[in-house]
Amino acid sequence: MSDSESEEEIADLSNPDVITKYIEASKVVQGALQKVLEATKPDVDVAELCKIGDEYITEETKKLFSKKVKGKTIERGIAFPTCISRNNLCGHVSPLDGESHKLEAGDIVKVDMAAHFDGF
């Protein structure tokens, strides 16, 4: 076995570091989802809800895994931007300012978002 092979990190669920990264990313997303759900009510702009989710993920991921590993900073942040789809729209609606719409009473919403640490 060469030196490069022995130093190569195992990047699957047999590695406890990988599991930790998944768990921490899920905690960040759970917090972001809670913030978005708290702000979800009639007359709220969908773009604003998307911003709430993305800003929370960005800020919270900055707080974790900030030390360099083997001289490299671990990438972290938004893995999938916050999307709010309502009623008959099935997914991936993340409108820009001015292209958005407001929620109405009785709307059914679907929220998609994801965070990552080092790609996990």
C-alpha cells in the first residue's frame, strides 16, 4: 500500500467523522426549517421565507468545523437553496425579489433545503 492510499480518508458511513458531519448538517437544517415555519403565514412573501432559511443555514454552518484540517478549510454552507412551493407546484421554487408571490390563507406549502459540511 502506498503512502497516498494509507492517508486517504474513508468517505462513507463507516467513518465516524462522516456521520458527525451528516448529524450536524441535519441539526442546522432542522433549525432553519423551524425559523421558516415560524415565519410562514398569510401575506408573507415567499422570497422572504427563502432568505430566512438560507441566511440561517449560512450563519449556523459558519460556526461549526471552522478549524483547518490538513491545512485546508472544510467547505460548508448551503447544499440546496431554500425553496417554498405552494399548492399545486411540486418543488424547487426559489423566487428572486420582484418575481415572488405572497402566501394566502389556506395555502399548502412544501419546504426544501439542505446544508453540508465537507460535502456531507
